[in-house]
Amino acid sequence: MLLSETEERLIGWWTAYDNPFVRWVVIGLAVALVVSGLTIQILARSGKLDADRYRDLWRRWLAWLALTLCMVLPILLGAAWVIAGVCVLSLLCYREFARATGLFREKLISLVVIVGILALTFASADNFARLYFALAPLTVGLVAIATLPQDRPQGYIQRTALGVLAFLLFGHALGYLGMLANNPDYRALLLLIFVGVVANELFTYWVGKMAGGPKLLPNTSPNKTVAGCLGALMLTTLLVGGLGHLLFQNTAVDRLDLLVILGGGMSILGQCGALLLSSIKRDLGLKEIGDTGPGPGGFLDRLDSWVLVPPALFHFLSLYLGPLHARVAERIVTGQ
């Protein structure tokens, strides 16, 4: 039975490697993971890593492996898996944030945020962009009025602000990954984000370790250095700009200035996202927000660099390529 274009986009795992860009990026990721894992083992066996350093690097490698599988496999399986996966990640991130801040005690606000995330998921699955964009102000408004009938003015600003921040960051902003899945080239776009964000984090870490120098914001993120952030900005711009040139050939985005903005913007927003979550953790007096899975931290600690990048990329590309969601059938559920 022949499937429609929409069905093929949603569940068409067999088309995953039709785009050469996707094929080569997946191969590159697999090679990078294998080489880095073998390097850690070789350094440990040669005595160049002490036991503590080996355990730390190995746990980080396992965390990157788990993150890669969790992010890349849904991309390859189909857009429906991406949208469902983004919904699960958003809910898990909200759970960690609510537990860390005490917002989970505010049942009504939590209910509004969760319903808002589910509504965003429906809008993405339906490719109902107008509903998706409208859900930001509508849900913020509901969060603001949810606890008014309780007649508890004490703490109103704090609980409302926490609910709004949680929804906008971990629901609406992160949910743009699901909206990107409504583009025919969603696999390439999402892999570009994945490679750019992950490489940016690694560049920040390794350049900072090798170059040393003054701390960027020692009270916010003690491990980040000025050299590491500037090095990551340059290297990520080169990497994402080069990949963007391959992906956007013969389009309006394939210009040097726009590719530099694309790569530089991804690096800056990724670093700002990490600093944003670091500020939250320091304000709460926490080293990590969660402890889920291998490696240090939970989902929020691993996805901190992701929250600001998807909406910026979506709207930046839409300015030059036209609305990214408009090239496939819209309102596939509500429009029938």
C-alpha cells in the first residue's frame, strides 16, 4: 500500500538516508563516538588517566552515547517519533524543574503547564502552526490566573513567574524541535542542531581546559572560561557554517554572512542556555538539577544548551526560506 507524503514523513523510517547530508552526519557521529570511546580506553590502559579522571570521562562518554541514541534514533524513525520524543523530554524537564524549585506543590499551575505542553504536542502533530504560536500567550495567561481563586496573594509573583518560565523554556522553546519535524528536510535540520549544539558544548569544555585563563562568569558557571567560550564560538561557527553550506546549497541561506550568523548564533544561544540553567542551579544552591541516566546530572543538565536554539533557528530560516512548516500538509487532523 502506498503511503501519503504525510504518512511517510511521520513514520517513514525507510527514507531516513535518502538525503546524503543525513547519511554522512550519522556516519560521522558514529565514528566520533567510537574513536572517543577507544581513546579513553587507550589513555586509561597506558596510565595517562588516573582512576577518578577515567571514571569521569567514561561516565561523560556514556552520557553522550545515551543522548545521541535518544536524539538521533527518533529523527531517523520519523517525524511522529520526534514529536512524541520532544513531548516526553519537555515533561521530564518540567518535572525536574518543578521538583528542584518546589513548583510541584502548586498543583493548578503544574496542571496548566502540563496541559500546555500536551497542547503544543498536538499542534506540532497537526502541523497547526497558528495554534502553536498562540499557545504561548494563552498558556502564560492561564498560569497567571490559575491560583487567583485560592485567594493567596502571598507568593503569587514567585509561583507565577516559575510557571511561566518553565512553560516558555521547557515547553514552548524546546517544543520547536517538534515544529521543525513538519519540514520535509526535518532530519537534516534537526541533525544540524544536534551536531552544532553538542560540538559547541565540547569545544567550550576542551578549549577551556587546554587554554585556561580567566573565568567567564565565576559565580554562575565556575568551569567556563573566556577562552573556552570564544574558542567554541569560532569553532562552532566554522563547523555549522560549513555544514550549513552543504545543507542549504542553492538557497537564499547559502551566503557567507547568513552562514556566519547561523553558526555564531547557535554557539551564543547554546552557551546562553547553559548559563541560564547554571544561574537557576546556583540560585537554588544545587550542583545538578537531576540525576537521571548515566553521567552527571539529569535531563535539564544535559539539555540546557538546547532550550534557546530551536525557536531561533526556526524563525531565522523561515525569514529566508519561507515558513518551514508550510511545505507540507497543514492541519492534518483538525483540517479534515
